[in-house]
Amino acid sequence: MRYQITVVDDERANLESLERILKSDGADVRVFEDPEKALAHLRQESTDVVLTDLRMSRVSGMELLEAIKHCDPSIEVILMTAFGTVSNAVEAMKKGAYDFITKPLQRIQVLKTVHQAIERRKLGSENTALREELKNHRVGSTELIGKSAAMRDVLEVARQAAQSHANVLIDGESGTGKGMIAELIHHLSPRRHGILVKINCAAIPEALLEAELFGHEVGAFTGASRRKKGRVELAHDGTLFLDEIGLAPMGVQAKLLRFIQDGEFERLGGNITHKVDARVICATNVDLKEAIHQARFREDLYYRLNVIQIHLPPLRARVDDIGILSQRFLEDAIRRHGKVEIPILHSETLDCLRAYPWPGNIRELKNIMERMVVLNRGGVLMPKDLPSEFGVVRAPRILSFNLGTSLKQMERKVMEETLKSTRGDKKLAARLLGVHPRTIYRYLETCQSDVTDASVAANMGDDPLNADVI
């Protein structure tokens, strides 16, 4: 195990002895007889632990402790003394010391205390990072903005779920904001003062996922040189968010089931049962019922997770939200890139955005707004500023008809062009035309019955809609 430690003692023999012990343990050791020089060093260089004598001629260990905590509160400090008393230990702990060990020092005692201090420092750093991440995505995050009925329903269910301790399963396409809903639930819950710990079950190799979730003991596998707490343990008194749960391996699913049922688990390579109190929120873009049917997901785990289900609709089903989301993403991008003027979103551009099927959902919209802010020079965002994939809906085509064209022929042409512009999305085409989706399906049935008509075949050509038509 590699770590950095600073040792302070005005007795040279003690310094040399501790330096040998700690270096043999793999530590990067800096030693100082003068506490003031040690403090100057700590103001310039980082360290994980400080091991200092309590009684020194110029500056006491207690005074050094206070100065170190003022300089960097995250540094763990261990005090050493041959004159240890209960009152000294209590005072040291109140001032932020990790531990208090008495002389004569024993190698095992020193290393055990140092290792425990490093473990606490590491856990503290992880918690700080998790809290910082949560702070940056608190409720009110742009992805949760919406005035559509679908989004209002989602937010209402999320708020109600937050007040309980029930497990929540969030499903929806990739990029719809499932992680943001999980953060909202945690932030509004009684566990909001705890940590929201996240893990993506699809992003970690199967061989490592179990250790990442439940932690491991020393020697559990090659390279496991120290004990590590898993994400489950870090989530104690908080919330555990399991993203892409539908892709978790079956072996991991079995251990998750036990944890969710009883709150118990063992670290990898260990035989001590640990108990953790954590709320579980899961997200998936996989149809879990289909995965159960295909024996890829445990049915008993599904019912444990699916106490409260929240379905996040795709962006194409939230057309009413595209305008307000686009405007907010533009403002966010302006601030991020240090620009002053917010470009104007032309009405034709907004029409194109509303007609687009959004395979990448909110994530794709956010990226496109940022791209337009970075590349725009004219102050007005026009359809031509959209990426190439918007070509099919970028500029509405003006249809012209010869005098004497029948209404049926005109209707047929309008249907055909609208379906082309929506890439075959029948519901979107119906919404754009202001008709019921059944009207679109009846049109396609008519095309199928007229498939031998050469004029229809010529008009369709190699268009991707042929698969729906023929």
C-alpha cells in the first residue's frame, strides 16, 4: 500500500526507527525534528497522515495538531507519548486527532493505527466527492424542467415516493433523466443528510462489480492488498442508486437480493456479516419483464425493487417541454462558455426541434444546444445551424399541386411527405398533421393495397419508409 506520512519527533532515534518501519510498509516518509519545519512542509506538500510526538521542546504535539487542522482538516493526525493520560487523549480527540498511542511503540500497533487512519481519510475523500457531485445536481436541475402533463405526473410521483423508505424502480430510454429523478427523490427524502452513492452496473466488468458493490478483504483476489468498503457500505443512512440494473450479472443479482431483503452482506473474501441501512433506487432502459422471460433477470429481485415504479417518457412524447428545455440549455451553455449574449432561437428552428424524433432524448438536446451556442456567430439560431441529422426536418418542404389535382391525391402526398420528415414516426406525423394516428395507419394500409401502382413505387423509391409501406 502506497501512502504519504509525515513523522515529527525531536528525538532522532525515534525518527529513524519509525522511518524504517513505515518505509518497509511501502510508505513515502518525511521526518522532521523541528515541528515548525514540519508545518512549513505541510503547507507546501500534501500528506495522508501525520505521526507526531506530544511533548517536544519548541512546539507541543497538541499545538501542532491545531495548526495542521487549520491548514488542512482532512489530514489525519496520530499523537505519540510516553505520558499518556485519559485527559490528554480526550483533549486530542476534541481537537481532531485520529488516535493517541503510547510509548514504547510497537511495530504492529503503529502500522495498524496508521492503516486505519488512511482508511478513514480515503472514506472522507470519497464522501466529499459524492456530496460535491450531489450539490452540482440538486433538485431544480435543468433536466427536470417541464410543463407537459407527462412530466408533471412523473414529478408528483417522485415527490410522494421521496417521503417513504420504499425502493423505487425508474425505467425509460437512455438520456431521459433517470439519474436526475433518483437525485430528486434522495434530496426530498428523510435520508437527504446522508449520501447518494451511485454505481453503473453496466460500466464495471462483471469480475469487479461484486467487489465494487460489497467491498473486499485483504487477499480476496490478486492485488487486493488492503481492505476496501464497497458502495453498499458507503450508502449507510443514505441512498444507493443502481443504474442499468437490468444488465447486472445473475451472480451479483443474487447477492443484491439478499442485501435488499435483509440489509446484510459479506465483503468479498470475508466471512463477517455486515448490516447496512440504505434505501435502494434502481434505473433501467431494459424491459425487465422481458429479461425475466429470457432468464436474464431474477423475478424475485424484480418484485423487491419494483415497489414504486416511475416511467420517464421519451422527449418525443414531451413536445410541449422542448421549447423551455431548449431555452434553459442555451442559457446554461452561455454561462459555461463565458459568452454574454444569449442567441435567439428562431421559430422555424424550434419547429424543427419539435418535429425531430430525439433518439438521444434530453441528453441529445442539451448537446445540440451547446453546439449551437459554440458555433453560432449571427445571434439568431436558424434551421441551417442544426446538425446534419436534422436534414429531414430542417426546412419544411413547400408542396405544389397542379390545378385539377384531387383532394385524395393531395392528402396522399401530404401524408407521404410528413412521414418522410418524421422518419416513419407515425404518432409524430399524426400530431404534426392534427389527425388521429388511426388516420395514418389507414393511409399505410391503402398504400399496401395499391403497392402495384407504378406511380406510388416510383415516388417511394429507396425511402426508408418502404419497410412500413410495402
